[in-house]
Amino acid sequence: MLWLRHYLAATRTGRLHFYPRGPLILCSLILYALLTKASNDSYLNDTALRLNYGGITNWAHFSTPADVRAQCADGIPLRIAYFTRHTGTLWDWIAVAAHLRVPWTRINPGLFLQYGINASSAARVWRDVGHVMCHMADILIFSDTIPDARPLLQGGCQTPIVLQVTNRFDFDVLPSDLPNYVALLSDVARRPHVWWVSNNPYEEEYMVRRGVKLPPAERRMMLRPVGTCLLPDTPPPTGGEGGSGDAPSAADTATRVALILPPYSRHLENTFIMPWLLRNGLTAHVQVYRQHYGGPAVLARHRGVITVPYQTSVMKMYEGLAAGAVFIIPSPELFATLVRELDLHRMSFCCRELLRDHPDDWPHFMDWYHPDFVSAHVLYDNLKDLKRFLTDHAWSSQLVSEKRRIGTAAMAASRARTLDGFGHLLRAVSQQVCAATTPEQLRARGAVFGAGKSLPSPSPSPSPSPSPSAAADDGGGVPRGGTLPAAGVEGSGGGRSGNWGGEGGEGLA
């Protein structure tokens, strides 16, 4: 303070009069107070740290979550860790995160977890790296395969977790381990910091049928994919006039129908459709692709895409509709007949129990046939209808133009609902994070290791629920929300006979 005394003496004697005396004195006092407080804080913080963390003994398994009080006060988005093995779900999340402008990072569980991880392996992962996984971000989202979240769910991680169910909650879980896993998920449903999102209507129905007790409606919602594909742009074909089998021209591509042959032989495209095309000399109307076909932009260049659904929903459908592709699929009546008459060796389909348990309303659980999307597809009742679509270009091109318009509009509406739903979800979860930021709460959440939480208690298998009352809603991107009004369902031909062998007696049975 010696310089301050010299300053005051100089101003009294008139030797210093550049600035008014009052403001300089005030600034000096503020600076002195800040320096003094900083000095005291050094001592007070040291004491506070001992008070907060002095009781911790297991430092090997300790990691504290970030103190987000400043972010919460300023409205800054919290950090998100997105766990997924699947590129399609990753692309979808990239689009959602960009729209919502949230900071995030991706973790691929396939690099350190096996599919369908069992209870003992999950306990080992929790002991080894549970504190790292639990505090990797302020909000954790597990997509694609929910068993990847098992180490954290089983270990008792208190960081808010979103389970984004996209391909059955029990994917690759062994039957012998399933009772404990179902019991764990039912217990998780009661935890207020665990939120459930399904990306299609079938997932909740499937969980209920297997005895999982779902969380209350305010902590679960259905948010469909937004249909984003981030493959590199594939240049349009540049084949010569008329093209060739290997390099058709752009004009030739537009007149052909695409057929993607799945890599597994037991799909109807391989077991019947391709042989039928060959026998009937229809291959000139079709461009055949293998598994790596270039993405939805390539499909959208064609007059349509012959597809037989093998799942209730796939990313290809959402991506294709968003890009303007039109899918040619069996009518609901024909599809039900095929599932009933063909075994898995001739027609691969994940969910035959769905049509058995819901003979009248199964399309509401299957996005290919859901009222939100079915009017965007070309439906055929038999092979005669399909042949007409392939050979009558003038008629089918007009139909495809209308279907393309319906499909892009339906996907745009679905995408808007999903983005709004994710915004609602992340606001709710962020509020939950921000409400638990006292030093005591942060300290308690930091001690992630507990011997008593390493393994779940064995419990008998819950009996399946006889009622589908808790099954998935038919809605879009809001909890238990409404549906997009759909245009009338059209087929590509007359009649609803469901007769697959409608041409020349060629049947599958």
C-alpha cells in the first residue's frame, strides 16, 4: 500500500492531478480486495478439498463428475458421450447433435466389450474402467445394442443414462443369462436417472412380452431415425448410350428397378425373387446390387427398390425415404401370408411372433407398414402385379413420382418430430444433471465402486405380461405422441388375394 500513500500525498500537494481522486482510490481498493480474497481462497479451497474428499479411501476406483454449475447457470449445453457400434445410428446422432448444437463424443463399445455381455464380464468391466465410463460425460447415451450399457447399469453409475433401443434390448444375450438381465432392466426402469428411447414402435412391445417392467411415460419416448446418411457422394453413372450390364447410363438407371441381394442366403430376394426374375426374362428391367450399393442416393436414382422386410424397421428405409427412394414391398396381406407359409430357411424375418400375437394390428408395430409410412411404398399383392410394375414403365413411373412425393413429405414430418423430441429429452435430462450439483452430491457420485453392486442378485424369470397395454405408441418424436395422418394405402394392382403364385401357378409353397 506504500504506492497508495505516495499517490495521496502527491495529490494533496498538487503534484499529481491528471485524474479525479475518487475513482482511482476506488479502483485501488477493489484491486486490494481481490488480491486479498485470492490469497484467502487458496487457504479456504485447500480446507474445502480436505472436507469434501478426505473420507474417500478407494482412490483407484474414484472419479468425480465435472462440476457443471457454471454451465447450468449460463445455459451452456452439457457434454454427451454417445456409445454405439453401428455406423447408421452414429450418422443419425451426428445429425441430431448438429441440430441441437450439443457437445459430444463417440465411444465404440465394440473395441472393449463383446456382444451380449454377461453379468460376470460386466462386473469385471465395471471394476476395471467403470469410473472412466461413468464420468466420461455429463449425459451418457447407449444406442444400437443396450447390453453395452450393462456394466454401468449393473454397477450403479449415477450419471444420467439414455438407453436408445434400436435392435431389441436383449441382442445376443444368452438364454441362460436372460432372467438376470430382464430383472436388471426392470430394476433400472425404477431409477429416475435412466431414460428410455425406442427408435421404432416394436421395441416396447418386445420388452413387455419378455417381462421387462417399463419406466413411467415421462422417462420413455419413441424417436425414430432422422434418415441421415454420410456416405461420400456417388457420382451418377456415365455409361454409354443405353448403357451395359456393368455400367448403365443415367437414363438407363432411371428406368431400372434396383434389387439389393442381402449377404445372407435365407432372404426372399435370394431364395425366390432373383430366381423368378431369371426364369421370366425380367433381368433387363432390374439393376442388381450387393451389400455395398452406395447408399440411398444411388437407390433414389432408380424407378424403385424391390425389398422384402426382414426387420420391423431398418435404417435403409428412413435414409431411402429422406433421399427420395421408393420401395416396392409386398402388401400387408401378402406379407402376412408369406410369413405364415414360409419358414426361416426361405424367408428371413426377425419377428414372427408379432404377427401371431397381433394378427389384426401388427402393421402398427412395424414401420414398413405403419400408417406413417406405408402410403410412401409401392405395394403388390402377387407376382402379376410385380411384373406389371417392372414392364409397364409409363404407368409405374407416374406411380413412383407420386410415391416419392409422399415419402419425402412423410420423412420430413417424422424427422421434425424426432428433432423436437430429442430437444425435449435433453432439456429434461440436463435439468436433472443441474439439480444434482452440490459438493456432497458430486462427491457421492464420484465413488463409483461398490463391492455390493458388482453382481445383481439372482432372481426368477419374470412371467411375460399378458397385456400389451404398455406397448409402444404409434407416434413420432414426443412421448406417447400422435401420428402423422397418412394418405390412403395404395397397391400396385387390383385385388387383395395375397396369392404369391398368381402368375402361371408359380408359388413358394
